[in-house]
Amino acid sequence: MSQYYRHLLAFIFAIDEINSNPDFLPNVTLGYHALDSCGDVNKAIENVLRILSGPSRTVPNYSCRSHGKLAGVIGDLSSETSLHIANILSLYDYPQISYGATDPLLTNKKLYPFFFQTLPSDRVQFNAIVKLLKHFGWNWVGILASDDDVGERQTRVLKNMGEIHGICFEFTLKIPPRDSNERMQKILRRIHFMDYTGEEIYFNENGEMATVYHINNYLACSNHSILEEHVGTFNVSAPEGKQLGINRSLITWKHHSREILRSRCSEDCPPGYRRILHKGKHTCCFDCVSCSEGAISNTTDGESCEKCPEDQHPNEKKDKCVPKPIEFLSYKEDSVASVFGSISVFMSVIASVILGIFILYQDTPIVRANNQNLSFLLLVCLILSFLCVFLFLGRPEDVTCMLRQTAFGILFSVAVSSLLAKTIMVCIAFKATKPGSTWMKWMGIKIPNCVVFVCSFIQVVICICWLSISPPYQEMNTHSSPGKIIIQCNEGSVVAFYTVLGYMGFLAAVSFVVAFLARKLPDSFNEAKFITFSMLIFCNVWISFIPAYMSVTGKNSVIVEIFAILASSAGILCCIFFPKCYIILMKPSMNTKRHLLKAGL
């Protein structure tokens, strides 16, 4: 009550100063009526009617004043009483100046055009409260409000502003009027006051504890002592036109503690985690779960996780995306690439040496016996097939992707066509040895050349169509293996790829059947049994290749294909040419026409 008495003394002093100084209001003398509403709405309405009607009788819409005019009304201190006073004074266009009311409703000039506030509205204070809560990380709080319309409006506005900033309000306690002492005592029994009423309150319900912060007009605009009393020792600086600054390092809490009080339902989710809300509970009460595979969260208390781009993946903490490692059959990182490269060079050198031997001994019977031109062509194809392995090693590019499949497909078609032509020539040669046979006219180079050309040309046409319609290309595969990027060749058209393999298998099967049927011909004219073995190896390798190729991905599929190329090429080289080289180099006595006619090859 002493505070209100000081307000009255200040008011009377101001009136006396104005009346005693002719420079303020010349030829005007101010008078006053001072009435106490006691914070009661009914008392405030009664007092304003007495002011309007005069001192003798209270008659609405009638004034009994004999002299003097009512200039205006100063007051009341509370928003609730000020609203009712304003409703009456606005009917008569009397100004009302309030030094304490801060209800935002009073700022509506359409409803209260003659009401003037000397303090900012509650919205300014609420904004400061919200900023203070955010500053200290308090997002699970309660509200103490007066049990009236003003308290209801203030609670609603504060909740709306707080929810925008992610602040949850666990409960609202209504403070009753002064005459409801019994109800006030019940509320006080439910809460525990620390030091100052309205500062820190611990509310216990069902074993849970929440911290309630009720700050009343602590920035009501330039006295910061209330803030210092409530919170402790602050370093407060608020230059004109600037926001209030708080030095957290100088804050001293209750019992001289420097530890910031906690008021949270759940701890913040660290980066790499996201929130899962509890159904039916506040948004401030949640669990933290790790981001799913391929997603990250780089903010604290994130509501969701974000997918990484396809060429990136989360780090171990799942708080940022990092580039995926690149995988291909590399010389530097994969020793198998160096092994395959060495084998390829070694086998191509062996095939070249055999080609040199055949050229050097091209006039000998064993070289001439089975069409030396086909042997030369077959050796060249085998040399190139060994070397085409290098198209499969290293980082794939568009050019190498187009060349690798078509090159080995055409080379193997030429090689198998040569073997087919050799087998056909064995059969024709056997038929031609019979007296009076008409097969003699088919002897020569025309038949084998036609067989090789036609069979190879069909494969060339298939490859040209493949490259023209849907050629292979370099592809960055981000789906087959999580956590890495596989750089591989996309075949473009799977149908074309398996058509190339299928045609090559068809030629091998035909060669195998023809050679198998000719295997019992006399050895002196016969190379068919060696071709039978080579085609048996060739077919087994490529039949096994298809399921193996389809069951693996990335560089493993390349390894399977390289192995098939090397194995099938080596099988042909060993079965067809090693026996002949053995005779040429180790048994020169067998490399004579006489011996061939007697014993056969």
C-alpha cells in the first residue's frame, strides 16, 4: 500500500508544481479528485461515475458540478479496472491516461480512441519474456496469471508467442482476487517459492517437476533493478535504441551458483538425430532417434533428417554428408588388376611367339596341313583377345565401354569362325581323298574364307546395330552398394549384349558338334579332336560365365568377364597350337610329309 501512497503523493506534487508555475498552464488552475479503486472493478466503476456526476449524488449521464470542468482521468494502475473505466469515459469523450495498464486490447484506437498509455503494451513485455526464455534455453514452463479477463487474455497472447518459438506451457495457475484468501492458500500449498514471490517456482505434479517463471513488468522501461533482484547479479546494458544485453558470465543464481537453471522436458537432440514426439504430449517432450540410413541432421534438436545427394553419404555421426568413395577395377588399389594385366601380356607374348614359329616354319607339313592362313588369323585374334583385357581394367570411360564388349565379341567370333572353317576343311579333305570324289573341287581357300567372312560379318552387324541404337556408356552406380559409388559400364541394351554372347555361343556350339563328328577321321588329316577339346573348354567357360556375371555387381562383374576371356582364349591356344609347337620344336622328325602319311598328326 505504501507504493500506491507514493504514487498519490507524486500526483499531488505534480499538480501543485503546475499550478504554482504560470509558465506551464497560464490562466488555468488544476484541481483533482483522488479516489481509490482498491483494485476492484465495481469500486472503480463507482468512482468514475462519482467523478462524472459530481460529489453530491451519483447520477449516470448527469453532472451536478457548479463550477470547473473535468479535464481527464489518470489511472487506474491495473489493466482490468482501466478497461472498465475506459468503457465509460469513451462514451463522453473524456481522455484517460494510464501509468500502469498494459493490456494489448487498450491499444485498439477504434475501441478506445481517448485512452493513452504511458507504458508499452504487454506484447512488448511478452516478447522480452520469450527472448529471455530462449536465451536460457527454457522451453517447458508454467504461467501464473490473474484469475480475470485480463489474465486470460495475457495468458492466451503469451502462449501464442511462446509456441511460435517452440516454448511449451505445462500448466497455468490462476491467482484469485485478494478476497479469495482460502483459494490462494490452496494454490500456495501446491507450489514452492524460492526467494521472491513470482521468481522461481517448482511445481510438482505426478512426480514431475517443472520450473515456472513469472516476470512482472521487469522491463516496464528504464528501471532494471527488478530484473537484478529476481535473477541475481547481472551485467545489464541497454543503450538507447538497442536491445537489452545480458552478460551470462556475470549472472549469479540462487545460493551464489553460476550454473544455469534447467527447465526442459527433454534434452536437445544432437546433430545426427531427430525428434519423435510423444502422442498426446507437448512438442517439448520427445525422444531422440538416429537418422535413418542415407540421411543426416546437422542442426541441434532437428525435427527431421535430410537425405544426402546420390554421390554422397552420411559420416559416422550422421551430421554431414561426405563424398562417397569411388570404386572401379583400379591398378593402384586392386592387385587383381595388375595380375590380370600381367597374365594378359604374358599370354599375348606366348601367342606372338607361336605366331612367329608358325611363320618361320610355314613351309613345313604340320603348318600347311590344316590351312596355315586360318592358323595365322586365329593366332592374331588370340593375341588381340588377350590384349583387349586392358579395355576392362582401369576407370571406365564412354569410349572403352563401347569398345570392350564389341571388340571381344568380334574377335572371338572371328576366332571361332576360323576353328569352324578348319573343321569343315578337315571333313572336305577326308572326302576328297577318296578315288573319283567330287569334293576335290571344294578344296582351296574359298570355302574357309567364306565361312570366316559370313560368320564374322553377322557379329559385326549385330555390334553396329548395338552401337547405333543403344551403345554402352559410363555409369555412376549409387544404388547397388550403399556407401560407395561404383563406376561401371552400362551395357545400354541388355538384349544386344546377350545377343552378342548368344551368337558367339552358337558359333562355338556348331564348331563343337562338327569337330566332334569329325574326331574319328584319320589322324593324318585330322585336327578335329583338338578343336573338340578347345570348344568344350570354350563352351564350359561361357556357360558358367552367364550365372556368375548376373550374380555379382561392380568390379566383380568385370573380374568375372576378364577371367572368362583369358580362360577361353588360353584354352583355344593350348589345345590347338601347343601340340603342334611341341612337334615343331621338340620332334622335328615328325614334321615331315612321310611321317604324316604314315602316322598322322
